[in-house]
Amino acid sequence: MESALTGFQKIFFAMEHPDRTRKHISTPARNSACKRLNMYLRWMVRRDKNGVDFGLWKHIAPAQLVCPVDIHVSRVAARLGLIQSADANWKTAVELTSQLRLMDPSDPVKYDFALFGLGS
């Protein structure tokens, strides 16, 4: 997923865009957690019974996703001992996803909603 997100950002900004757009399209190459992009991928790839995730894209498996991480999720994950540092960056997102993958290798990101809810 890291190379796909990095490639997407490069292709996106190869075209002309207003400068303000840059803050909305992040990249792991700058150690961004890429929360917006990972959240969008979660919605489009996962399918759940509650209608939170749409599951429209079938060419990406839920196992390939990276958990969307912001400061709230990283703090909760650190308190639970899932990650070493509460920094909200790409390294933390990958570390958290690896830990969640131990609980469910086929769909590690399904725990995102619970982690986010605990941090609210």
C-alpha cells in the first residue's frame, strides 16, 4: 500500500493544482500517516453489515489496507500496548496495522472504528 499511495500522490501532483490541495493529498514518502487516504480506502474496500464501509472495490483485499491513524487512534493504541510511540505518522500506521493483523490477518483494519471510538 505504501508504494501505491506514494505513486498516487506523484501522479496526482504531476497535474496542475492549487497549492492548498497539497495538504489534502499526503504521502508516506514524507512519513505522513495518510489518514484521509487510508480512511477512503477502508470505506471503498471493506464491506460491513452496518453500512460504515461500502465495499465497492473488489480488486484490493481488506488484508492490504493500512489502519487510518490520527492522534486519537495513536494515543489509544499506545495505551493498549499495540504500538511503541503515539506519534501519528506512517511508521505508526504500519506498526499498528501489523499488530492488528495478528488478531485478524484477513481484515486488520476492522478494528479502526473501535480504536477511534475509544479515543473520542
